[in-house]
Amino acid sequence: MTSAERFRKEWVRARRNVDRARGRVRRLGRQQHLRLLLLAAIVGVVAGLGAVAVQELIAFVQWVFWGSSADVLESAARAPMWRIVLMPAVGGLLVGPLVWFFARDAGGHGVPEVIQALLMRGGRIRGRVALVKGAAASLTLGSGGSAGREGPMIQIGASLGSVIAQWGRLSEEGVRTLVAAGAAGGLAAAFNAPIAGSLFALEVVLGDFAIASFSPVVMAGVAATAVSRAVYGDAQVFDIPAYTLNSALEFVPYTVLGLLAGFVAVGFTVFLYGQERAWEKVDVPPWFRPALGGLVVGLFALFFPEVLGIGHMAMDRMLEGQVGLGLLLALVVMKIVATSLTLGSGGSGGVFVPSLFVGSALGGALGTAVARWAPFAHGGPGAYALVGMGALVAATSHAPLTGIVIMFELTGDYEIILPVMLACILSTVVASSLKEESIYTQKLKWKGITLRQGREETILRHLSVRNVLRREYRSFPEDAPLPGLLGDALGSPQTTFPIVAPGGELAGVIRVQDLHRALDDRSALEGVLVAADLGSPSRTLGEDDTVEEALDQLTETGADLLPVVDAQDRLVGVVLASDVLERYSHELRKLRLASTLAQRRSFSIQTDGIELGHGMRLAEMDVPTALLGRTLREIELRARHGVEVLYVLKGPYRVRKLADPDVRLEEGDRMLVMAEASALREFRESAGPHEGTPAAP
């Protein structure tokens, strides 16, 4: 056998080995995806069973409190006044201690807590949250508290998804996907709407439509809906009237409805979180506040019993056009007030169904006005109530796709799509223009977490460009000739190069693509062109700018490098996109670790704190007297002492708030801080000795 034949034989064998290796990798990838799909189906089934359990538990609690498992509105019509007033308060009295002492994440409407877990803890949620949330929501809603059942179902599904993902030892991305899958299953089972549940999880909870997430989330939504239909059948959640579009002129009032829904949605969001802030200032134990909130809701229910409970019967009446104009207008306001009181005081429930309720009342009111005074044919108040439901859900959640699809799934009528699309888009545009945050992300911003483009930005605001500045880089003088540019630039890992004037000022940048174009006419241009001829203007940063600003500019321009200049425009360094992302990931990992420990541990006051690894420590301390009355932004602990504040524990009940830069430190507050051991020790010494008591769990 000749050497050429032996070479050919070895080459063929090597090619076969490479092909086999590629096949194994592809099969492994398919198996991993199949495993994730299988786990997503299990999550969907479990989430569906959880949703069924919550519905049955709500019905049981209603029977205990009201003597009937029928809609609370029907039971209240036969109940004495004292019962209407006291039942929501008794429910709140049971819910408060349950949530406060066993799982504080189970309070409120649930979705912000799920998003925070995805962001701050890699999707890891404690299993007990599902149990406590189910019990707390059932007590709140069954006793007459004004909220929805879908929020608890979403949080329960997400919690179960997280537990299953951790049991399956999935990566962080896998955990996040199964959390979203559980959320999709919860909403899909609540409304018998697998597509809307999946879209809500992707659009609102996960904020990601990547195919790797899309398939498992849809699988979970389908599985959860199958479970719900197996138990309750394929019945509609609401008594939906037949929809007709009788005149093209109706698009005018539907346009008005979309615009109004946007304004009302913003009002709902503002009032809801205004109530949360107001109730935090009420000087009673936090576990007692839901009882007071329930008492106020009960007093309102004497005049407007429609606000009690989930409100399905009241919505059915609005969809059928059986509610008068005056009452419809009153219910737009009263349902917002009652829901805000219930959830703001610490009750447990969702805001999705209340959004549907408010939208149906708003649409019904406009539809009633159109029926009375419009000179053209119309579909009646029920048709407008139907469109209003979708418009308000879209506006409160800033998720128009979810609003459009859920109305289509609830009705199964394609004719409704045009007015629903119009109203949902308009309402979302108005709401997002007036208020950047949705009803689900406002709570996160209030805690100091700002979401944009899929990232948590708060940690970037406390870092200056100096933290990621590179002073060693490749640049070119203005008069550098083309041959030198080509030789140095094309052999460098950089793809963007600053051009420096004789005085050190930045004169622009050269990008590799500019050099590639010059290669075509190199022979004619190499004796003519210099660096200044090929350069182009560039955005710049200052050393005092924040890393958040650097990331924004890198994202907008698509550049991999930005020059950093001083006050005289002299080049002092560069910022690489890779360094910014690496630093962001590092800071986020630290914050997630500290957040997880803070969720799970009670801290004793120790001089050295708790070891986090890599020289970092976590400690809790009283706020030094010198810092009282000032905000975290003003004291700049990170810049001055290398100490990062993670939480501020406010007031005698140690209410935990994330470190919003605008949080003002007050007497009695405590701080959960993270720093290198030496920096923490120096800060303690400079702040003076402090003694305190352990924080509440």
C-alpha cells in the first residue's frame, strides 16, 4: 500500500470518527431537550392538579364562611349585614399569621414574587410557598376578599416547577424554564386557555420567546389544561354572549374604550401600590393588617356586594348587559379600591381577574352609553364589556398578546379579534406611555429592582466605569499609514480601535469592517490613506459614568468597545462589552447568593458576619447614627467603603426592602450588607460599635 493510499484510508477513518462524534452530540442535545419537555409535561400536570386543588379549597372555604359553595355574591344576597362585614375580616385574621410566619412570599398577588425569584435566585422557590399560597389565597377569596384566583395558581405552578427542576438537577436556565412552565400551567388551568397561559408566562413572567423556552412552556400549558378539562370539562369560565360587529362605525367607540382602558389601568396600578405603601405605615403588627383590610372591604360590600370574592357572577351579569350604567361606573372604581385594600393590606390573591372585572365594567358602561345614544347599529353592552376585559388585562400587564389571545380563547369567536386587537394595542400604548412599569413589575421597581431588556439594572447603577476601565489597549495615531493599520489591526483581537490626535484627544475610531473595505483598493490607497481618513465618530464615556450607561450605549450601538475620555476629551482608556457583561454576571451572582441566604436564614449579630466565599462576607448591622436621615444614594457606601447594602430592614417588624437608592435610613432600621472581610471590618470600626437583636425570619 502506497503512502498516498494509507493517508487516504486514515483520512476516511478520521472523517467517520468526526461524523460519529457529531451524531452523538446531536443525540445528546435531543435527549436533553426531550428530558426538559418531559419534565415540563410533569410540571403542567402537577400545576393543573394544584389549580384544581385551589378551586376546590376555595369552594370549601366559601361553604365554611358563607354556608354555600356558590358565588360569594349569591351568598351575600341572603346573608345578614354583620356577616358581610365580618367574613372578609375573619379571613384576613387567618391569612396574616399564616403568611407572615410561614412564607412571606405567599402574600400579595404572586407574579412579582415569581419574577423576582427568576431574577434574583435563578428561579429557585421554596416548596412551602405553594402550600402556604394555596391556603392563604383560599382563605382570602373564600371569605370574600376581593382578588383573583389565577395569581395563586401561577405562583403555585411556578413553585412546583422550581421544586421539580431542582429535583431533576437542571441547570439554572432549565430551572427558569420550568418555573415559567409552571406559571403557564397555572394560568392555563385557571381559564381553560393553554395558548394565553403560555403567552403570559413567556411575555410577562420570563420575558423571553426563545425556542428553547417556548416548547416546554407550551407543553406545560397544554398538560395543565388537559388536567383541568378532565376534572371540570370543556366549559367556559364566563357566560360569553355571542359577539357581532354590526357597523364599521363601532370602531370609533372601541378606540375610545382602548384609550380609556389605558388610563384606568394606570390608575389601578398606582392605587394598588399606593395602598401597599399606606398599609406599611399603619402601626399595627403586619400579620394583623389583612384583618383590617378585610373589615374595610366588608363595609364597602354593604353597598357594593359585587366586589366580594372573585366576581364571576357579577362579570356574567355585565357580559349579559344586565347591569345599569351608574352601577357599572361605580364598580370600575370600587373593584379597584376593594382589590387594592385586600392585597395592599397583606391578603393573598391575583390581579388578573380583577383586571377582567374592571375592564368588563368599563366596557359595559361605554357599551350602555353607545346603546342609548349612538345613531348606528351596535353589538350591545355585552360586546363592549367583552372587549374591555381584554383591553384592561393588556394595559395592566403591558402584554397585548396575552390580552388578545385570552379573549379569543374565552370566546372561540374570530369576529371579536379586530376590536380586541385595536383596544388592546391602544390601551397598552397609553398605559406604557404614562407609566413605564406594569402592575407586575411595579412592585419590583418599588423594591429597587429595575427590569429592562431582560436584565436587572440596579446593580449596574452603583458601579462606575472605573470598575471596568481598561488602560491597556491598541490605538492608532491620526497619521498612521494604511499598511501599518492593516498589519496591526487585522492581527489584533480588538475589532474597534481608537484614533488619537497629537495632543492625546480622541479623534474617532476605526472598525475592522472599515479596513476590510480598504483592502479592495489597497495598492492604490496604501500610500494615500491614513488612520484619520478611515475613522468615524464614536460615542464616549467618562470615568464617572455608570456601568449601566455603558451597557446601554454598547447595546444601542452594537459596538464591542467604547472609548473613555476625560474632561478635555483626552483618551484615558476603553470599556469592552465583554468586560461589562462579565462584571454584571459577577455582581448578579453575588446578589443572588446573598438574596438566597437572606431568604433562608436568621442573622445573629456577629462581628465577622457569614462567609460567602472568595473573601466576601454577609452581615447585618444597625444603621450608624451618622447615616440616619440620608438615602443610600447620598451615603454611597459602595464607592466610599466597598460595602454593598442588599436589604434595609425597616421599622420594629423588620419589613425587608431591597436597597433602592432612594430608600431613606431611619432610626430603628437595620442593614444587611455584603463586603470583603477587611472592608466590612473597617466600616464597622469607622461606624462605631453596635449592638442589636436578631432579625425576624
